[in-house]
Amino acid sequence: MEQIDKVSIDSLSKKDLLLIIKALEFTNESTNLDDFICLRNNIVKELCFLTETTEGEFINYLETHSEL
């Protein structure tokens, strides 16, 4: 279990990050289960805190710097 402390998002590409966010949005829309949008929002909120950006700035950056 100590290895779990070493888990990092450093190895995720911008494309992967955007794909995860979009997949959670799509799954929420398809299933109407709020857990998916809550998870999406929590991930984005934490990443915005770490990058000192707003959600709009963060998502815009991912969308303009990754190709889906």
C-alpha cells in the first residue's frame, strides 16, 4: 500500500486529462447519475487549485493544447 503514495498525474498527457473530464461529462449526461459529474467537478476543482487557474482557463487550455 505504500506504493499508492507515489501515484501522480504527472504522467497523464493533456489529451488524457481532457478525455477523462469529457468522459465523465458524457457518462453523467447518458446515465443521469450525479456521481460522475461530482467526480468531474472535484477533479477539475483540485487541478485548478494546483494550477492557480479558473475552471474556464483550465478547460480552455486543455482544449487548445490537446487534440481529441
